[in-house]
Amino acid sequence: MRAANKALCRNPNTGTAIHIDKDIYILFEKTIRNVLKKNPALTFGEMMEAVHLQFTKDKTSFKKSVEWYGVTVKNDLQSRGMIVVWMEKGKKRHKWADKG
């Protein structure tokens, strides 16, 4: 697959980066954004449960690991400042960063 069909995903914790299919990136970015805008302050598990539910509602067929791609795209969005992560009562919480 050509590089033009890939999205670079960075990990804010390790500084490493990987390439994934651009269409998969777009699917997860849109779904995670919609989930977090509707439900701010979710744990990662709650976010992935909401992504699964959204895929079911939208009849999105995804045969690969939702959690693996979810964490990969979530980490990239966090590294870009689009997702804010904080600790609350011993749990990491996530929300979409409202930038204007």
C-alpha cells in the first residue's frame, strides 16, 4: 500500500509512531470525536464500549481489533492536543478538546 494511503499515529507516552490505513484512522477519529463530544470524562474502556455501540448503530462492519485501533488513534489524537486526558478518582478520563 502506498504511503499516501497511510496515516502516521504518534504515541504521546513513548514518542513512537506507526502507520495505519488512512480510512481506518478517519473512521476511528470521527467516531471517537462524536463519542467524546456526547460523553465527556470517559475512561478508555467506556470510550471503546461507546465506539462498539456506535459501530453497531451505524452498521459499521469492522473485523479487526476495535480496541487496538481505538488506542492507536486515541493516542495520536491526544498527542495532537485534540483529546485531553486527566486523572479523576484514580481513573484516567478523556474528553474532546474544544479548540475555538
